[in-house]
Amino acid sequence: MRSVFVTGTDTGAGKTLASCTLLHALRARGLRAVGMKPVASGCELAAEGWRNADALALWQASQPRPAYADLNPFALPEPLAPELAARAAGVQVGLEPILAAYARLQAQADAVVVEGVGGWAAPLAATIDQADLVRALRLPVVLVVGMRLGCLNHARLTAAAIAAEGCELVGWIASGVDPDMACREENLALLDARLGVPRLGDLPPVRDPDPAVLAPRIVPPP
């Protein structure tokens, strides 16, 4: 079972729900699966330090549950693009701390699900794109497509960008972000035909979704 990097068609596409559901799907197969959110902006100060809601969701879905500092090496307070949030915090985001934390997670798990930030082209730092991290980790990519009007364009552009930057797209997950989307099934069929990789799951638009309940709806990539 390979670890994967999860990206999305945009901010709010449903990456965290898809990543948590994937973790539960892996665990249901008897695997040790842990999540990772290398860079997270928009954190709240807890007794233990800065904590991000998406990173905590990944921590809750992980088994075993790793040290938070390994799961989220860069926890940035301001809810801004990571480059701006890091600047506001006086923090320099770098690859080495992320790679070291990933190695520690990898040592305790059969699979690591690494969730990116925003859409694929959202930078992690002034000189670091998400593609740089994916290549450094040598991970295949799973694309979460927020099912809403415009998703065909966003999904195809993202898939093309992933390929252009020398990374491997191995599958996609439909994320029901718009419960009123017209012709949803037809759009799923169009995406299946054009993305050229398997659809690994379809997460319906539900209120207060439970990743453990949704886990059977995702098939992890081989």
C-alpha cells in the first residue's frame, strides 16, 4: 500500500474529509494509517500550542495517533495563504523539517496520507510549491474534486498541472460540496472519461459527515 499526497481543485473542495475517509478506509483493511498536514494556516492557541482544525481531524482519524508536531510541522496562526501566514508569524517554511517529520510518521505506519493546502498551485513558501514537496516525498497524488459548477474545468486544469510538473496522478475522489449541483451523475461520467485515472470514491453531500461511516465509499489506490 502506497502513501499518497491529497490535493484539491481549490480551497474548500473537501480535501480534509476525503483524507480522513481514506485513512478510515485504510484502517478498515487492517493497516496502520496516519495523516499529515505539513503546513496549516488558521490555527488556534491551545494549552499544547497552536492547533489547526483540519490537522486535528487527521489526527483523530489516524491509528496510531502520532505526535501533533510530526503531523503538522508548520502550524501558522493567521487564516491566510501559507506564504503570508508564515510571514506574519515570522516563520520560514522549509522542506527539511517536513521530510524529517514524514520519515517519523512513515516509521510507525503502513501508509501516510499527506494533505496539501488549497489547490495544487497554492505555494507553500516563496520558493516552495506543493509539487516540490510531492517530488521530495516521492508520493503519488490523489485529486479531490469539489463537485460544483465549474468542476470539469478545475479538475482538468489541475490534472494537467500535476502531470506537467512531473508528478503522478493515481486517482480522484468526488466530493459533494454542492448539494444542489445539477446533473451530478452526468458530471461524474464526464470526469471519469477525461481525467484518465480511476475514481476512488464518491462522497455525497451530507450534513456533518462522519469519515468512519463514509469509509466504505472509498477504495484506496493500489
